[in-house]
Amino acid sequence: MKRGYGACVISHRLLPKPTVDALPLRLSAYRLFRTAFSNPLINKTPMSTETPPSDTTANASAPLGGSSTAAILSYIPVIGFIIALILHNGQKTELGTYHLRQSLGLHLTAFVLFFGATIFFMIVGIIPLVNIVFGAIAMVYFPLLSLGSVVFFILGLISAAQGQQKPLPLVGGKYQSWFANSFA
């Protein structure tokens, strides 16, 4: 059986031979990144040699101390916080320092509450009959703790995105005093 465009045998079956157009284009990761994120206007528009006039209103709307990237990333658990620390060490800003303290306190508080409650409920779970009551309490406690943590992370994230040094409700002031010497 011969087909018009050729055939190749793979595991005793006749399959059509792939054409050059059907083969996937193989690019290196660098070329993929460069083509995906390249700006088509770069190097195609002539650059002006004139210096633009200074605009004081643009600087007034900028976040305190510059970029708010480290402040925003600090509220993303673990990986975001580590990246924010690295970014903050490269360019220290007041806003970044403030929100790193807030998010460090929030991360530590959430960890202690989750870990402590887990250990407590495991120990209490050994006691007969009491474990039923505390099991029901745990079924309410952990979802509320999770919801509360998410709400606090979102409040901090919004504050960081707006470039404000607004403390988290209830605990934000304590975090600033406890970690006053951190990230300076």
C-alpha cells in the first residue's frame, strides 16, 4: 500500500510521513522567552535627544521610597517572602521595610496558631469523649483561622499595592514594634 506523500512504519502500522511544515518549531528557552516578551516597537522608533520636562506630580503619586514590588511580594507565603527579601536587600525602601515587618509577623502568627492548634488537638484527641467535643471545635477553628489569615494577607497586599504604610488591624502595630530592628 503506497500513499502519495510517503509512509513510514512504526510498530507494524503504516503512518503518514510527517512533512517539514508539520514538525514543531523547536526553540530554546531563551528564544521562546525573548519572542514572547519582546516589544515590537523597540529599536523601530527614533529616540529623542531632548530631555523631558520634570513632572513633580508623577513623583508625588509614586509609593513611599520608590518601588513597591518587594512590599507586594512579601505577602505571598514563603516563596514571595524570600524573593521580597532578596529584592529588598538590593534596593532598600521604607515601604518595603514596613511591609516586610508586617508580613513576617503575619507569617509567624499564622504558623504558630496552626502548628500550636494542631499539636493541641492531637494531644486532646487521645482522651476519650473529650476528643469528640474538641474535634467539633477543631472543625470550626481551622477554617476560621484559614479565612482570617487570608483576609489579613489580602489587607496587607492591598495596602502594599497602594503604597501605603497602613498597619494590619489588631496586630500591625505590635509587629512594627517587635520587628523594629528587622530589615533596616
